[in-house]
Amino acid sequence: MTHHTDLRGPAQVKLRTSETAPVSGTVPDAKPTIGVIADDVTGGTDVAVALRRRGLRTLLFFGTPPQSEDLPSHDALVIALKTRMLPPLEAVDLSLEAHRWLQSHGVDLTYFKYCSTFDSTSGGNIGPVLDALVAALNTNIVVTTPSSPEHGRTQYAGQLFVGDSPLDESHMRHHPLTPMKDSDLRRLFSQQSPGKAVLINHESVRKGAHEIRHRADQAAASGARYAFIDAVSDEDLTQIGLVAVGERLAAGAAGLAGGIAAAINELYGTSEEGGPAPDAEHGPAAVIAGSCSARTLEQIERMHRAGRPAYFLDAASIGDANLLAANALEWFDGLPPNSSPIIYSSVEPVLLSKIQLQLGVQGSAEILENATGLIAQGLTARGVRRLIAAGGETCGAVVTALGITGGLVGNEADQGVPWIHTRRGEQKLFLLLKSGNFGDPDLLVRASAPAPVNREGRVGPA
């Protein structure tokens, strides 16, 4: 563990200037180690690449590793759980297990990563998990924001925006599992936690880290436990990060995690990274898509336009996961080599509602997740070495079914979507685990190409 020094000391020379006199606050004397608890697999990969991109040596794990895990040198540890859709008590138990593991490996700052579109209704677990972490770490106040400007998510006046639209007017209003019908973050959060949540507005953020620190201290003195902080740019997130570095607990999306990493670079300099991120190797590829987000549906349409073989998992007609998977794999077996196909269950909102009415929301999700896991096993057994998955629950099903416990974060196929280098048995495996809303329209086509083409149009890593 590290000791702390006053924020007014030499380490703050790069802080944005403020007319307000610097207030009491601390930053660690030595470079802190960050430990991230992410509530889903794609969130884990997103935050891992945000940290690595800013020079932090980052290790990624799927699920809490065993206590005996021998770790290489690192600046950040990321544990990607599958807790986003779990009941609060179960999510709390798994998150505290991850927290204890991180503490046993010397973490100074714990970061709870939730979705940049919140993705949690009144019965959700973001509040309960944070309440449990607050109690475990005995913190005074938690700075948090879901803002992630590079993905078009920003917080202003306490409201969460997706592009130019308030959250409740965006596509997230029709999310099949977590329909977001409010944009006010304090109101959303108060439905899940008794802890008082306050707003630190953008006017304060523009004045810099000392003003944010001052407002956070004021909020804590008034009995607040959580401070939702406006952020519309990466610079805003760096200023918030300069405050969060001195805390034991912070929370938000990958944007604030990147802001914390940028703040660490300002305060302590960057680590020696040990070379550039590795490329994904060429090899047989396949796509499994389960997200019903507008962006994933657009990406599937681009796969159709590119002439890729496509198989639809029709759970409404075949309500048995084993049979669904067997039929899909039989179809795959009839394809020419290197076809780079897509197997998908993604549908438009109207059709999704009909399927959920027929099978139930949880029933349809369970059938498709089980089928997805069996298909992932079958594809890798048949020689697929680049497996692209679209959708948080889909990615979680793939990772669980394949028994993947972690991997090396490689190059990004698109912003926030890195290749994960891992193994299944003796075979190399390259996973692209994509949040439903992420990636440009051609991402699935590029990433699954026989010779992957990157965003600049060059043959090479996607």
C-alpha cells in the first residue's frame, strides 16, 4: 500500500488552475495500483484497453482468479465479472470476492466499472454493490460519472446523454433487459441505494481538480456518499481523475478509468510498457451476435451486404438450446473453408418483444445464452481461431463456455474493442468481445475478414 501526500504539494503542478484556493486533499506518494471490478465481460475489456492505452501495465481476468495466482509486473488489475443482470445480493457477493482478491494483491484504488449507459433499472445492483464496497473500504465519498466521450456518452447537469439525446430518448429506452426511461443519474441511483447522491456540475469541473475536491469535501460533510460529476470531454475526466487518485474507491465507465490513468501519468509519469500491443494472427474466423442494439443490427446488415454466410438462431421456433446449437453447427459444417460466417439471434425491438412474450424475458435469454456457449465450443473445436462476439451477455456466455480465465490485451479493432489473446488448451485463440453499442458499422466485416483490415483500410490487425 502507498502513503499519501497533500494535493497542494509539488505533484499538482499540472492541475488546471482555479481561482479557488487549493483545498486539502491527498495523492499517493508512490504510484498507486488500480484494481477494477467490471460488471460484465465487455466492460472489462473496454476498461482494460482504456488503462493500457494510457501506458498502464494491465492484466485482465474473466472472473476472480484463485488466490495462488502468480502475477507479472503490473499497474492495474481488471476482473471482468458477469454480474450486471444478477440479483443484488448475488452481485454483491461476487463483487466483494473480487474486492478481497484485489486487496490481497496490494491494490490502492478500487474502481467499480458500470456501463456508460447505466444499464440498470430500479431493481438493479449498481447501488447495492457500491454500498457494499463503501462499507468494505470505509470511504467518505465516491466520485463517479458514466461519461465516456469517445463513445458519445456524456454527463451534463446530472443528465446522461447518448450523443445529442438524453438517455431516455435514445435507443436505450428500448433495451430488452434494462430499458432506460430516465436520464437523471441521481434519480436513477436513488432507486437502488439509500446513500445520498449529489451533483458536482460542469461549472465546478471547468475550474479544475481543486474545485472538484472542494465540492466533494463539502458534499461529504453534508452527509453525501456519492458525487455524480459532470464530464463532457477527456480533459474533464482527467481533472476528476486527479481527485479520484487520492481515494480508495471510485466508479464509472471506461472514460473515468482512462481519466484516472491520465492523471497518474501527469503525477508520476508513464510505465515502461514492454513493447506495443500485439496483433491478432490470421486464421479461421466466425462471428456470434446476440445484442439487439441498433449498432449491432447495423453491423449484422453490413455482414449480409458483404455476402457473408449468416445463420439466424430462431429461439421462438426451436426453444431448446441444444437443438439450436446443433443445427447451427451442422450448417457451419456445410460451409466452404474460411467463409467467416455470422451466427446471430439479434432482432429488431418489435420482434424481440414478441419472442419475449412467447418465451419470457429470462427464458429467451437463458435459451440463447446456453446455445451461444455450445456454439462457441463447437466453433473452436472445428478450428475457429478468431472468434468475434457482439453483446455483453453473448460475450459472457462465450467466455464462460470456453473456460477462458484471462488474456493479454492486444490492439484495438475499434475504440474500446481490443483483441484478447488467450488459449484454449494448446491452441491460440483471439477473442473480440464487443459491447452491443460499440464499433463502426463495418467492424464485424473487418474483424472477421480472412486477412483482417483495420480502420485505415490497411491489411493487418483489424
